[in-house]
Amino acid sequence: MIKMSGKIYIIGIGPGSSEYLTKKAVDTVKMSDYAVGSTRAIELFSDVKNTIPFNVKELLTTLERGVELASEGNTVSILSTGDPGFSGVLNTVLRISDEKNFPRENIEVLPGVSSLQLAAAKCHIQWDSANVMTFHGRENIDDILPVINNGNITIALPSRKVRDMAQFLLDNGVEKTRKVIVCERLSYPDEKIVASTLNDIANSEFTYMCIIVIYP
Ligand SMILES: C[S@@+](CC[C@H](N)C(=O)[O-])C[C@H]1O[C@@H](n2cnc3c(N)ncnc32)[C@H](O)[C@@H]1O
């Protein structure tokens, strides 16, 4: 017997703390047959029927499994940190769904608070005129050079270590004294916000979970 297509929710879960989860996200996961996401993401929800955890290496196959389960008639919540549309899984899930002929009208995206938004809020930045950039998963970060001197604040997800990114900017002639704020592990109990100069940041260690804010 052929079952009707189910539904896929691509859900932004915010920067990490459950305080930033939307009620819509909680309610949707609760009524879903499956929750697909990192262990850290799944742990934010107390009421989950079936879980499909993934790590980075298995990301694609796990997302494919999620789409297949939806094609078999299940309701599947795919959890994405922050907002799914900013360096999240949105495009990947859409591509897999198209490949598997899963109907777009059965896919709903629920926005979440992006780490970028929380960084802007913590730094009191109105970010509508900021250079918003993501280098996550990218090696080439040259795109930052044409905008770094355009007079606006730059808010970026670094591609690699924050210190390497700062060093890249120094190597490309950006002034040592530029004000930089690094927002690390936002919303977690060990959140750290460090305001310093580009030169100091190039000589400091941070974890990978950072947003870097570079002032003009
Ligand atoms: C795969 S991207 C996901 C971004 C996410 N979609 C968003 O809107 O925040 C992962 C990167 O986002 C940033 N990030 C995610 N959560 C963060 C947090 N709580 N604090 C600081 N940076 C965070 C880090 O740069 C991390 O390497």
C-alpha cells in the first residue's frame, strides 16, 4: 500500500539554551513522529517520540533518512541550530527533498534565534546595515576583504579558528587596533564575550563556537 507523503518541519532551535526555544518548536517536536538532529539539539526537547541523532560525518545520510521517513507518511522534525536559513540545514534538506520528489508544500520552516542575532543583541548592534557573513565550512574567506573597510560593522561566523581569521585580516592590511568582539558559546552557562583589538584576538584561543564582530 502506498502511503501519503507526511510532513517535514525544519526547525530553528536557537543558539543552545532552552530559554531561546520557541513554543512553536516545542509543540511541533512533541507532535512529530521523529526528531532528527544533533544529540545536543535533541536533548533540548523533553517530549520526543523517536529520535534520529546525527554527527557531522553522518549528516547527509541521516537527513536522507529523515526525508524518507516523511515520504512514508511520518511527521519529521529536523532540528537546526540557530536559524535553519543562516548557515543551517535548510538548503540541504530542500535539495534532498527535491531529489526524492518530496513535495515542497509539505515542508514548513520554523525560524529560530540565530547565534548572529544573539551576538548583535549582546553587543547592542542594530544589524540591518551590518556586513553579515558566514564562512562556516568554507576554506576561502577572501569575500570579507571587499567589505571590511566599507564603514559598517562586520558580523561573521568564522570558517576556522577565530585567531586564524584575525591573522588573515592582519595579513591583508586591516589595522591592528580595530575593535573586535568575540562572542563564544552564547546562551550557555560558560558564555564568554571578549572585546579587544584585532591584534589581541589573533593571539588568543577560542573554541569553534564563536561569532566574530569587527568594527569599522
Ligand atoms: C553550522 S553553523 C550554524 C549557525 C546557525 N544556523 C545559526 O543561525 O546560528 C555553526 C556555527 O554557528 C556559530 N554558533 C552556533 N551557535 C553558537 C553559539 N551558541 N555561540 C556562538 N556561536 C555559535 C558558530 O560559529 C558555529 O561554528
